[in-house]
Amino acid sequence: MRYDAIIIGSGFSGICMGIKLQEKGIHNFIIIEKSDEVGGTWRENTYPGAECDIPSALYSFSFEPYPYWEYKWSHQPQILEYLRYCANKHKLYEHIRFNQELVKATWNEDQKDWVIYTKDTQYTSKTMITAIGQLHHPSTPNIPGLESFSKPYFHSAKWDHSINLSNKKVGVIGNAASAIQFIPEIAKQAKELIIFQRTANWMLPKQDRLYKEWEKKLVTELPFLLKLYRLKIWLLGGALFLMMKDGNKILRSIYQNKTKKYIKQHIKDPEIIDKLIPKYPLGAKRLLFSDNYYEAIAKENVQLVDDPINIIVPEGIKTKKGDIFELDHIIFGTGFKANPFLLGLEITGRSGMRIQSSWANGAKTYLGMTTQYFPNLFIMYGPNTNLGHNSIILMSEAQSKYISQCVDSITKQKWHSLEIKEEILQKHYQQLQDRLKNMIWNKIDNSWYKSAHGNIENNWPGRTMEYTRLTKKVNFSHYNKD
């Protein structure tokens, strides 16, 4: 059977894409999912304390408001529940092929379609849409001696729930987005918790709380109130964008002082305070939010170490200064491999071009969704569509609307292929890089926002409003059509 579209992945982007195809009257599509349930990162990451770092009123689909959120910043189980709810309501389960992990995909130039291979099945489709996200390959640093460690260790994205951390000496490597969520939880259990910090991060309080029952009832009966609340959060995110530009030192200073004050509310030791204050400008790396990280650092059983790790030894971790920390377990809170994009996927386009070869000198896409040599291939949450200031769901919705227009036109106009013109692609990429030079992300050498080439290939340089406007209607004159 030849499908009109095949979507790879059933997280937020994949579910949104399926819904928007149906709205266009396109029902001849399937979603390939490597696991046995929907959810993407919210299915995979089950570490203690896992929750969203965008308020859930905005970290949800605009067309599927959800008045049942328990917390302002929802926890992993309820976000997964929401995704299942959306998939059920929109009858997507009948389109999903579970336990079908993509092995490779090849553009058939004779038939003008994509041939998609899983371990045991072959599919054919006019178009292919990758919706696998940027953050799903755990990054474990190559620290010498790890194989010699005599006790269990794991990455937070692959949390080993069979291990009881109570009364154990636990070492955590990393202190970014995931780590600041699980560290306060295991600090309640561990006999000793040692945090190995490479660099401090700017952090603001979440001010999270449970919603009251009357609040949930009110927004159920008066849905426009939830929309107004969502608008408020979106506007605040837009204000944060002002700090992503190289200027605005006064605004940045205000928020940096807010973080310093927040630290000093919980930490009294001047030496630890100094370790926790970043040495780079706020916004250059991902801005973090937590209500209990500094509180956990202040606990008597928690130690913060900023001496770099030298080697892992059978009994624990040895730092550059020669100190050895004996440990029962090591947990890596070291994030994900964001580059190269579409890591691990063997995708071959026109003239035998492999996508990683095409992007060898930088991941060049048009609006993060289409690229040269790969007709009828569409990418969700692709290069230069990440945000440092607002909800990525806004980007997913904009992309799904754009891509559904393309799939609809390919089907109705009976086009064999749709491929971005080289001159349009190059112009767009250059404009992005020129704008990104003026962003605060360029003020540091190393971050997951940057590629090995030193270019910022993850982040969008503008507001979500601009991206939504640019993707509202497809300009097909920008494409070669066959």
C-alpha cells in the first residue's frame, strides 16, 4: 500500500501532525512508533521529579486546552496522560504502527516516493515526516575509567527504578535541566549525595503549585479564562526573548540579581554561593526553573563539587585535585545529543545523497522543515526551530499546519515531488546565521545550541509570532515541483 504520508514518532509533534493531516481531509497516513505507546520524551523520561519547564497551559495544544492539569508546571505522568487523551480523542491509534523502529528510508527516484524500512516491515509513501525531536539520544560523557566502576550506574533518561537509593552514597554528574529535577528527589533518600558540577546555571523560581478544585472547575465552565491565562504566559515568554539578544544588559542584570538573591535565600556559605553563580551572561545557555534545587543543595547530606572529574575508579570518582569520592551509584544527568540532527537515521535522498553528508558543513534547512536533495521530506523540530524563551508546542503547531498544506497540495495537484530551491535555502540559512550572530547564545564557546562547526544550529533567532507568520501559508514558488 502506498500512503500519502508516513510520520516517524508519536510524541507532541507526531500527534499534532496526525491531527492536522486529518483536518485537511488526509486519512491515508500512518505513524511509525518504535515503542509500544505514544508519548515520545514524556514516555521515555521517568526519572523522579520529571516535569515540564513551561507552564502546562502553554505546553499543550492551542486546539486542545486541558482544564484538568493538577499543577501549574505539570509532571511527567500527566503530560503523558494528556498525549494519550489527544491521540484517543482524534482517533490516531488506528493510524499508529507500534514497535516499528525506523531502520532506513530511501527516496525512490523512479517511483517518486519514499521507501521506509523498519526491522521487519517495508512501507511506501509519497511523503515522509520526521517527528522524532531533538532530545532523545542520551549523552554520556566519555570519562576514562567508567568501565572500571564496580557498582551500578545509569543515565537519567534510562532511569533504573529497580535500584533503591535509600541510605546510599550517590554521585550525580551534571546539573542542568533534568538533574535539577531529580536531585531534590534523591536528596530525600540518599545517605550522601555528591553533585559534580561543570558549570553553574542561571535559575529562577518556578513558583509551582497545585491548582485548586474551584480553579479547574472555573476554567472548565469558562474556557476563555484558560485562553487568557495561556496568552499571559505566552506574553511573558516573549518578554524573556528580549534577553536572548546581545543587548538589553539592564534587563539581564535584573534577572541575574534575582537569581543571586534566590540562591542566598537558601545558601549561607559564601564559597558555595560563589560556585552556584554562573560566570556567563544569563540566556547564553538554557535558562532553568526550579523551586527546590537550591533548597536541596543546602541539605547536610548534599555536597557540591566543582573540581573537574579526572577519572572514574572502581570505588568512585577522582577529581583533578586528586580527591576520591567513594560512591555506591553514579547517575548521569548530562542531557542529550542534539547534534547532528536526525542522529542515527539512515536517510538517503535524491542522487544517493545521505542526509548527514548533505549537512556535513552545517544543517541547512528552509524554516527548519525542508532541505535540498530530499524531496517530499519534512522535518519537525528541525534545525533552528528550538526556543530558549517559549513553548516548543507553538512551533510544532506551526510546522504541522505548514506541512499539511504541502502534503495536501502534493496529493491534490498530483505532484511527484516537492523540493526547496537551492537559492531559497542558501538565502534563508545565511539570513538566519547573520541574525544569530547578534544573539546572546554566541557569547559562550560550548553549549548544546551550537554544532561542531561553531554555528548555532538549534535555535530560532526570533519570536514565535514571527515563525507562525512565516509558516502560515506555503509559498510554493520557493519549491521545485515535478
